[in-house]
Amino acid sequence: MDEVPPPPPDFSEVPRPARARPWRFVAAALFVATAVILAAVGYWLVTQPDITPSFWAFNLTEATTLQDEGLDGTGVRVCIVDTGIDVTHPDLRHVNVIGWRDFVNERSQPYDDEGHGTAMAGIILARGRLRGVAPAADLIAVKAIGASGSGGDQGIANAVDFCTDPDENGDPADGAHVISLSLGGESRPIVGTRTEDAVNRALDLGILVIAAAGNDGQADDGDVESPASVPRVIAVGAIDSRGLIASFSSMGANFTGIPPLPRQDPHRKPEVAAPGVQIATTLNGASYALVSGTSPAAALVSGIVALLLQRHPQYKQNPTGIGPFKDALMAGALRVDGQDLPHDAHYGYGIPQAAAMSLLL
């Protein structure tokens, strides 16, 4: 399972828009209202009738250690913004969906017409043939990505806002503790995006936001995608079962913005690199798959964060706790041989170590 299989002939990557060049920022500002953020669906997928759980991924990140101590995400609310969720899947029927909103087709009941969201939900929440990282967590599911694998900036921003207030009464007390964003698009350092604004509002409420770094490593544009690029967001790159960076995983830039300013610890990008190659998970129609990309890596870290919040509830919706939480993530990470220290443009601060981090919180 160390080698990444080639993508099936009929499963092509959704193209991303080219990153705006500095001299085009003025023009970009004129089109910000119609900006598009694409789901990070550029992942390899191989359907598996007989799936083998990815125990190596849980062991490598010490998620297994916390699970063995009885942690399962109980009492933690996770919001997944994606293509939806197939709650009829045998491994997902137990999930307590406490909030649902469809910003694409306005359907009242959960569904998934693309499969990416169900795959990410399985990594976090599965219980059955597979076991997710935090299967007892409560779920707020928001569909902002359509069947084509793309979604508009405004729709994704609305989805993030829904995560913070799912009953839409103006009180975030029932909102998410963790927002998982396995999606990404171009960053606009001057004008920003509505999605980045919504993410910052969530962060201001003390909600931990986890986002995929992006899958453009083999044609890297030099930085992680948005909203992983937002300073307080935990941006996640991908490694394989040997702990080596995946060839597709986006690197981070030491400087960002116009004029370029240095990123500061603990917000240099990406923050961590987690297992994201051939991860076993659920798929629409009661099926299973091995998926690869920074999307599954981000979902796995979201599950680990849910376990940590169960153990350390003082960090739930704690605006002053995001910095210390990321400090512990950085200090507890496993460094890889040859990794630049203290931060590497590909590995970040290292591979997240859930048990070590728990001791530091």
C-alpha cells in the first residue's frame, strides 16, 4: 500500500483556476464576487470491495493511542463542508447529524451526489467495517460543493458561517468545535475571499479550522491553497505510509501577501503533514475506497483534533486557545529525517502526534 495507484481512466481531476499574478490583483478584485473555490477532489480513488483499514495512518499519528484510552469524539461537534454525506452507508448510519444545509440544491435531507464528502466523513466518523478517528462526534454537514466538484466562493463562505450557527439564531453556542475543509482554491492577498472572511469569523469564535494544503505539488505554484493559507488555520499536507511527503502535496511559502511578509510561528504553512496516501474510507452506495490527497489528510487531522477536544474541553470555542493549541501541535510533532527545522515547506512542523500533543495541552 506504499505505492500510489494511477488514477482510473474515467476519474479525472477537476481543474483549478490559475493563481493570480501580482500584476493581476486589480483585475482579480473586480471579479471577487464571482470567485470560485474548487473542492480538492484531485485525489486518486480505487474502489475496494474488501477494504483493509488504514491502521498505519492511525498508528503513525498516535490517534490509536487516544482511542485505546477510550476517546471517540463524544461531545465534540465537527462540521464538514464538502459535497454532502451519504447517511445510508452502513458505516455512517450511526452518525448523529445535528445540522444539515444544502447551499447547492437546497434539498432538506442529507445526500452526496459526488462522493468526496462521504469519503471525508468516513475518515472521521465511520463505525462498522471501518472505524473513523472520532466515530462518536456529532456532525454538522454542509453541502457547498456540487456534483461537478466545484463550488462558489459565496456558497462556501455561507457554509462556513452555517457551521458556526447551525440553527441560525445568532447564538454560536450550538456551533461547531472543529470545521473540516477538504477543499481549496486561489488566495487573494489584497482583497481576500468571502471564504477567508468566513473562516476568520469562525476562528474569532474560537473554532478550530483544519484545511487541505492542496494537491498541486508536481506543478507547485509555491504556496498552500486558500483557506489553508489563512494564518490561524491548520493547513495539512500529505505523507505516505513511510512518512515521506506525497509528490502531490502542496508546499508552503515563507513569505506571503503584497508586499510579501514573513509568516510567523506557529502559523507557517503547512502546519503539519499527515497520512494522505491510500487511506481506506467510505464511498457512496455502501461501497469503500482507497483515497489519496491532502483532503483525506485534513480529515484525519480533524478527527484527531476532535479527540483532543474531548480530552481537553477547555479548548472548545476558545478564541484565546487557538494559539496555545497550535503551539502544542507544533511542539509535539514528529520530525522526519532530512526535514528542515523548525519548519519545512513540505512537512510543516512534522507529523502530528496526538498523544504527545495531549500531554502538552
